[in-house]
Amino acid sequence: MNRRIPRLFGALLFASTLAIGSVPAAVLARVPVGWGTSTLSTPPVVTNGQPSGIVVTFSNAGPSNVSQLYLVATTPNGATFVQATPTQGFCNAAAPLFCNLGAVNAGSHVDVTVVFTTPGSGTSMPAPFEFNTTGVAADKKNRSHGDAIPAAATVGLSPTSNRDYFGRFAYNNTLLTIFDDQTLSNKNQQSTKANGPKSGISLAVGEMSLGTFTCPTDPARTRPCFSEWSTLDVGGGTGFADTGFSAVVTLGHWELPNGIDAENIGFVHVLDNDNVEVLDRCTTDTPPVSEMPCFTAVDSGNDVIATFWLTENGKINGW
């Protein structure tokens, strides 16, 4: 590591690019030029007691290489450590979190996806992480003098409410479907389910009113949008142009206008960038990515079950 680079200049440059908030001056003084960290909680708000993923990223903009990088963390109070998956190196299979990430050359970065089961109560879960070049300080009899950067993350928690919001982190191949309350009633007139295309990604779904919205003009459809909005956040807002993903929305007959059924229902999809798509019907039950976005719909008694095949996140409303 290049120790000849002025420490003050390194501290100022790092302070201007760090995205995780204030860092103690004593730590900043040790940080070399070009180091940076960021954290992403996925989803940002999780129902109490459910799994949440945190992606912790270390970036090395140079000019020096980092010959050996570690990540350590303390399991937050009331939380349970589940697993950690790095893009290089390896991590402990059980708490406490400790990762040996190997070398990170100038111009490179390394991501670690950490999964905790969140506390059963409370409004947030602070998760303290630290990247350093010496491992665990106690291993050096507390005489560690390596470079270190804290990377604090916070996951928002909300009381369990299956009706309108349910967020989880899909952390292995057995938990790739996330849904809210599937039991329909006149108080819960809609249910939403998202199916993730791969493991290690976040899934969040919910139904909610998002205020007034004017549906696109179409001479063949003069009626307004009529259902709650089903919101989808798969992979923290990531696009899936290569694989696509699916979601299932069940609309109770309480919210279907007279004369609307699976044969003539339509849907609009408002993307996260506010662009609006009028969804076409899929030609098959499992369409190729080239045909997405599209939907299929079937009647279930007096209700309608619609399956959406999408490549981007957003909000869906009946039309």
C-alpha cells in the first residue's frame, strides 16, 4: 500500500465520496486515497422478524492495491445472522460475520450480500460493518494498526401487516416467492405475489393507494383505473432484461367494476422511472423474454387472477 500519499489529501477525497454518512476523524485519517464503501438494504423496509439483505460494497479507485481485505460485523441486537455471500473470497457460515475477501486491486470492487432475520419488534435495525486490512483486532492482541473503514447500514422495520405490505429477502432457492396475505375479503380485496428469477435478491410486494392516476387514453377503453396498486420491487430495483420475472395479482370481485372479467380486463404498468406501459396479453402461459412485458388472466369464481411477466419493477393497476 502506498504510504507516501499525503494522509490529509486521502482523507478529504474519501470524505467527499463516501455515501454512508459521517465517519470519525480518527478513522478518516487512516483511510488511503481511493477507498470507498456503500451499503444497500434490500428491501429498505422489512416486516418485523423477516429476513433482510444488506449489500455491502468496497470500492478501490486506486492508485494503490489492497493486498488483503476483511469484513467484520457484530450481529445487531435482536437479529439473527443467516448467511453472507461475497463476490470473491469467503465468509463465515455462522455468526459472528467475518469475511476474508482477498486482494482488491485499483479499479476493482467487491460486494458482500449479508442476510439477517430482523428483530421481532422495533422500527429499525442498525447493522455495523467494518472493512479492514488486518482481520479481527483481537487476533493481533489488540495491536492492529491497519486501515479500516466503517460501513454502517440500517434496515427499516414495520409491524407485521400482511394486508398492505410484506417485504422479505430471497436468500436461497427455497425462498424465491414472496407474497402478502392471500386470503381475500372485503377488507383485503387484492393479493400480490412476486417470483424472483434467482437467489440472493430482495423481493418486496404490496398493495396500496397511490392517489389519483389518469390511465392512458384509449378509444376502446374509457373507464378509469379501478384497483389498488400492486407494487413490485424485485432485486432492489434491478432490471431483468435477460431473464424476466413474474408476479401474480388476485383481484377480489369487490373491486372489479360491473362487466369486468378475465376476458376483457386490462392493466397498466407504471415503471420506477414513471414511464407507463399498457400491457398486452401473453400468447403463451410462459412467454419468452422477447414477449415481455405481458400478462395472462383467468377467472377464479368471481375473482380474477392475473399473472404478469415483466423485465422491470413498478406498479400495476387494473384498467
